[in-house]
Amino acid sequence: QQLFELFVVVSLHKKASEMMYTPQIIQQFPSKPEHPFRQSKDTEERLKVIPKFCFPDPKDWFPASDLKSETFSFVLTGEDGGRWFGYCKKLLPEGKGKRLPEVYCIVSRLGCFNLFSKILDEVEKRREMSPALVHPFMRSVMEAPFPAPGRTITVRSFLPGAGNEVMELCRPLDSRLEHVDFECLFKCLSVSHTIRVFASLLLERRVIFVADNLSTLSKCGHAAVATLYPFTWQHTYIPVLPTSMIDIACSPTPFLIGILSCSLPQLQDLPIEEVLIVDLCADKFLQEVSDEDEILPHKLQAALVQILEERSEILSHEQSDTQGDMPLNSLVSEAFVQFFVEIVGHYSLHMNVTEKGERVFQRELFRKSHVSRNVRHFLHFFMETQMFAGFIQDRELSK
């Protein structure tokens, strides 16, 4: 297995006859996709959309002499349910005068934001000297052995003026929270609004995040999905949806998508119902089902709110303490995990083993075993979700 599948540089182009810019790949490595990227129809479709995800808002760009660089990420889900992560850095290329931004994008099956951010920084350094230096460097990264969790790999490459350089890339032992930034979510949303988003996702409803920038959308999307652990969001998940694909918001199936504020007028023209639309910049709901505060069992919701309010206070006081980031992320994650322990922590007591040695979950016995009527009512709906079914199926199949 390779560390990444594909690296591209995407730029904006406009023909004389056109009004709008179109995102196009101007550099690609490997230039011809290698074996994991074997050209299935699914793969081809995903390759086609990568430029759109790098510039989801091409109509809003124009040449500039100054631009603050921005990092963000996107997720592509294949027909087989497999996910590819796109790690992106948007910046102005070297030069003088007004120019259009470029996006460097690494596509990988590995969810590991910090590791790929480090690689993108090195790519930027080389591309500023000469675009020709990027391919040899990315080849060195691709040829490095795939690191096991917790292991470090060494990448050697040549840099003009500096000679041979050695870069160490460490894959964390547990990357589950590595690309998660709860601080961003709590800065954008009050605890009560965060809880309502969490409740809506638990029942696999349709949720749309709206924000002014790509970084906020991708960070808040990843954080919202992380609140569901140990359950996994099984449905459409597009943290940053290109404007050209906004019709996805009309889908009748569950989704979590993010759109830029500039696309809001187009969204509001669509016939969408039964959806929670969350304005991350104003901390308000633009549209709601209206029962979001009634989904979770009241006592457990109150306990979760209390813990999260303490956590969000800590988060607001620790803005630049990078050492504190991971423990605080863990503290927030643990608050949600504790909620699930209260709700489903006793599931293993209702896992029977048949004469054939197969594990079978006793659904109704499990639901009725809870003493709280509110919890039983919640479980009636939660147990119908795909995320609950997947969680139980994994445990039925495990030895």
C-alpha cells in the first residue's frame, strides 16, 4: 500500500469566450495513475471531480496580488463505500502582480491530516523554486514504505542549495481524532446547537453546514462526524460541496454536506424539505425540522450539555496551546462516548452464541432492558439506523 494515490496542482483557467473560470489540473503525479488507481469507471468519475472540490467556488475568484493561504480537506466516497481523502492547500503561486490562486491536493486512502500537511508544506517549498522539483520529491514519498500506526518513515530528497534532505513522517497510533478540531466547532456553534446537530445525525437525517470559508466547513464537518464515535456515518458525507453539484441537497437519503455562503441563494431556490441547515458563521439554524431538541433522552442530554459547556469553556481559554489540542479533543470526544456508554454500553449482555458458534444480537431484549422509558423511546428510532446496524453487525462477526 502507498502513502497516497495521487498528487495534483489545480489552477483556474478561462477561455476568451467564457465568463467563468474553470478549475483544471496543471500538474499531476504519477502522471499516469498506477495500480491502486486502476481505471475503473468509479475511479475515473472521482478523478474528474477532484478539480471541482479544489475550487468549489470558481465564479468567486479573480486575480489578486495577496492571498492568505488556506488548508482544507474533502472526502470522496466510491460506489464500494471506500473513502479517499483530499488534503488541500490553496495559495498564490510565486510571481509579481495580480495572479490566480492554485491548490495543491494530495489524495490518499489514509485519514491523517497532520502528516499530509507536512508533505504539502515541503511541496510548496519546492514548487516555489521550480515545479520540476515536485515530481522527484513526491516519488520519494510514494516509494517510502507504508507506515504502521505509531511508526515513522524517512523520506530522502534533494533540494538545490541545501543538498540531500531527510524528512521524517510519523503516522499517529490513533488517527481518529487527528484531523478533528472541536475548537472550531465550538467557536462556531453554541453547545445547545451542537447537541441538536448531533441528535439529527444520530437519526441519520439531512444536515447542511453553511460557512464563508473552506477551512471552517471541512473542520466542522469532520468534528460533527467524530461526535458519533464509536458509530460511523454510513451515508453521503461531503464537507465541502462544489456549487456545480448543489442539486445533491435535494437527495431524499441522509447526508451531511457543507456549502459556501456564496451558494446559499442557489440552495434556497431548491425544493428541499426535512433538512437542518446550519449557519456556522452566525450560530443559527436557517431551516430545521423543529423537533431537534426532543430527539435525545432528556436526562442524558442535560448531562451531555453540562459536560460540553465545561469543555467549550476550556477550549475558549486554550486558543494557541498546541500541546493542549489533543487532550482537549479527547475530552470532548469522551463526553460523547460516555453518552453512548449510557445508551448502548450493555449491548454485549444481549449477544447470544448459537450452537454453531455464531453471535446473534437479541434486539428487543436489549431495547426493553433499559429502565428509562425515554431511552427506550430513543432506541426505538436509533436502532433502525444504518450506523447502529453496522456497529452490531461488526460485533456479531467478530470472534
